[in-house]
Amino acid sequence: MNDFQFARIPKIHFGPGSISLLPGILTHFGSRILVVVSKTYSKTSSFPLLFNELSKQTIQPEVVDLSGEPSPLFVDTVVQQKRPFQPDVIVSIGGGSIVDAGKAIAAMIPMEGSVRDFLEGVGTRSHTGQKTPFIAIPTTAGTGSEATKNAVLSETGPNGFKKSLRHDNFVPDVTIIDPELTRSCPADISMPVGMDAFTQLLEAFTSTHASPMTDALAFSGMERVVESLPQVFKDPDNLEARTDMAYAALISGITLANAGLGIVHGFASAIGGMFPIPHGVVCGALLAPATRINIAKLKQSEANPVSLRKYVETGKLFSYKQKSDDYFLQLLHEKLREWTTTFNIPKLRMFGITDGDFDRIISGTTLKNSPVELSRDELMQILTEAS
Ligand SMILES: [Fe+2]
């Protein structure tokens, strides 16, 4: 067994209807609340209802809304505008980008300077970890940001980047996971973010940094995704399936924070800084080819039988048949490819990526904690298949 550490996790409130706990939870923090919300959620009927509940406790939150992914400029602007308000707690209600935005704002309220100065690979300052308390309420089931210690900020363009603001203290203090909130999430978001959750679980499961703790959690998450992601596609209103996916997404955040990720996320960091492509789409497009190449290389090199066995175990989630290991390895790749097609995950070229961009993408890609070394040619094969 590898030596391992296991990071703190938030206080978790999980279950349909659990958002009703928010007003009570807020009383532990204070009355000055800054809410960071997605434009989509702010337009739903639930948002004014939540405000009514808060106003019963004479809580009048300040609200900031955002669509798309947060940039350093967005975080700096909100921090400058809202610092005089001196929020007691920051609450994010939205998808992974909104959770990341709130996490970064909470980290920067007590800190002078631009958030750029603290971004990994961009700035040179290290953060003390001092922050405003932060509550994450995800409305999509995907990134797992509600359980991680990093906030991803991005700038696109020729000098674009997608980089993390990271500190152990940035794990949200509380997360409220109410699967009801994900019910209205449309398929073109639910399916890619669900593929992202599965990618995170599989990459953590097969990672060189996996531990028995992360293995048990990651496998329990993948079981739910295999069962329920196709259900969400067929019947978006299916609360049981939505609940499974909300669980899987949460667990994917916990396992990625503790076991790391693999080549799909290596590509995603590079591509995300160069092109305005949703993170879930990048993962959904790359997952099947990356899994195929990883398995082929593991079989060929015999370097890591433990991770190869884990791919077999994951393949078994798709069938009750008694078959050979090779059967399940092939089945896993086939099912992931089938998901990509069935769930209408677009190819990368739909977002403007061409063959001419591949060299630049590969130069910016790291293997992270991939179970096996991959050559430049193998990375090229993965990109070609996903594009
Ligand atoms: Fe991801």
C-alpha cells in the first residue's frame, strides 16, 4: 500500500430538499452574506423563495451573478466591490464555475493584491490560507468542486491559461448537496459534467497516488454513474438518478483531491486555457480514447498490473456476465465510446480545435498521476480520436 494523506472534507449536508437547511446554517456564521449565483439559477423560481426564507431571519444578502467560467479579473472586481461590505460568509449556488468563483472570492477578501499573484504557474506569491467562511451549493452534478481545495480560474486567448488557486483551507466549510437543484439542469450540461465526474473517479481510481480509502470511494461513485447517468439522459426528472449523480460528483471531488487525476485532466488544463470549451465536454470527448490508449499501454508494458486490474473491475460494472479480463477491458472502452455518442458529447473540432493546434496542446499537457507513461505519439492518437 502507498503511504497516503487524506485532506479535510467539508461538513456535508446531502439529500433532496437539503437546501432548506441553509437559513439555519447561516445563523452560525453571521448576517452579512455574499451570494455568488449562476445567472441560470438566479432566474429559477427557487431563488426568490430562498430569499424569502432568508429575509424571515432578517438576512439581506448581497448578490453577484456570473455566467461562464470565472477569470482573475472577475474575482478581483468582485473582491474590490464587496470587501467594504465585510461578508461574514460567502455562499455559492451554481455549477462548478460558480463554486470556484465563490471559493476564490472567499480566499481573496482578506488578501491584498490580485488573485493572479497567487495562481499556480502564473503568480509568485503563496497564500496564507486565511479566508472568509465559504458554503458551496452545487446545482450541477459534475466537477466535485464542492469538496476540493482549489478554485480554477481561466483566461482564454493566445496567452490564455486555466490555473488553480489552491490551499488546504480553501475546502468549503460546508456543502449542501440537494439533488433537487440538479433536476432542471439541461442535458447539454448534465451529460458532459456527468462524464467529467466519471473521468475524475476513474482517473483517481487508477492513479499512481490512489489509496485504499480513495479506491473504495471512487468505486462507489463509479457504480452510481454507470447505473444512473444513462437514466438521467432518458428521464432528466428522475430524482433517484439525479441523487446518484450528485453523490458521484461529490465523491469525485473528494477522490481527485486525495488521489490526483490522469491524462484527460492533463489535456483539459492545456485545452481549457487555449479554447473556450466547457470542461465537461473536453473530458467527455477525451475519456474513451484515453482509456483505450492507457489500457493498451498497460497491457503492453506490464508496468502496473494493479491499475490494469482496476480497469478490469471498472469494466465489470457494465455487465454481469462471466467473461475474461480482456472482454471487460474492451467493454469499458466500448461503453465509454457509446456514452460519448449517445449523450451527444461534441467532438473537440466543434470548438475550433484543428490538427494544427495539436502540437501546442501536447506541449502544454502533463500526465498528472496517469497509471502509465504515454509517448507523444500516443497523446497525438488520443487527441486525434477526440477531435
Ligand atoms: Fe474534471
